[in-house]
Amino acid sequence: MADKFNVMELQNLELRLGYAFQNIALLDQALTHRSYGSVHNERLEYLGDSILGMVIAKDLYDRFPKCPEGDLTRMRSTLVRETTLAEMAREFGIGNCLRLGPGELKTGGFRRDSLIADAVESIIGAMFIDTNEDFAHVRQIVLKWFASRLETIKPDVNQKDHKSTLQELLQSMHKPLPVYKVENIKGSDNDQIFVVSATVTGVPAMTGEGPSRRKAEQKAAGLVLEYLKEHSKK
């Protein structure tokens, strides 16, 4: 159960989310990282991830009736990816409400994209349970959260991830493909942060961090793309 000190903070978050929980303890759990205690948000995140994917997939299916499966998949991936969810989490102020263990607090976990993005999915899972599995109600709320992003996304805009975009760009420039290398793995076995470098001919080595090797590689590739974009103007 949410402690008294935390209740007002949770109620303020409910206002920003546009949903009032019948069982406030579910919201409290959705905001609790595994580093804090044995009752945490990972199972809620699993549930919310599936619900979010379904809600966005169906909206895109209706919104773009002539789009092929590939375009729909790329748009959905853009909308539900970690960076998008982290942006949304910051808009809601979710990071300030997270329950984190001492290690995560010390390393600024409340700012980390992976943690706050996971919390968005956990909250969706918690809402689904709190509404007695009223999918239509949860769908309505989630679509309000994504309304501006759904209005602006277009099928003809490049939705590829950073690694794919960088590979295609380098191929078009007849340059060698990037070399990714794990430079370090920080944290405990249950909460690792990968540090990966991306080396491209003619570009300073760029380093990205993430909760998995794949996500760290994407971050590093994104930094290389930013560098190439910036220096192509000079």
C-alpha cells in the first residue's frame, strides 16, 4: 500500500495521466523498480507492453487503410520505442515518482530512459487491472496520451532505427560499415548497463549506454548519425 507521504504525489500524477486509480497501490507498484523491493513493476510492464502495442497497432491500422504491413510496423515501432516512451514519461513527471533502491538513486536512475519508459508500460498494465480488464477504457486513455504523436506520424517518413539508417548511409557513401564494441558493463548482474562504442572511418568513436547491448549500439549509432549530419553542413 502506498505510504501517506507518497499519496499526494501519486494523486498529482493521476491528474497528469488523466486516470484516477480505484486501487492506488497498483499505481504505487507500477512506479516501483525491482531495486527497491520484492514487489515491483516488471510483471505490470510485461502486461502494459502488450496492451500498448495492440492499442497503437489498431489505431494505425484504422488511420492508414492503404498502408502495407511494413510501414505500419515501422510507425508502431517509432511510437512505442524506448525514446518515445521516455519523452512521454518526462512530460508526465514520472521520474520524480519512481521508487528506486539506493544504487539506482545514486546513479540517477530516475533520469534513465529505460527505467522511466518501462514505468509508462507498467502504468498501462496497472490501469488494465484497475479497470477490471476494461480494454476500451484503457485504450481511450492511451490514445489521448499519444494523440499529438499519432497526428504527426507519416508512413512516408523514415522510421528506421539508428543502426539501419547508419548502415544504409555508409553504404551509399561507399564507406566501411561501423564496428561496435562493448567497452564496459556496469552495475549488478540483475541491472546491467552496457557501454558500447561505434567506430566509423573518419568519425571520432562514439559511445552509447543502455540496459542491453542492442540498445547501447542504437544510442552509439545515433550519435554517429548526429555527427555526420552536423559535419555535412560544413
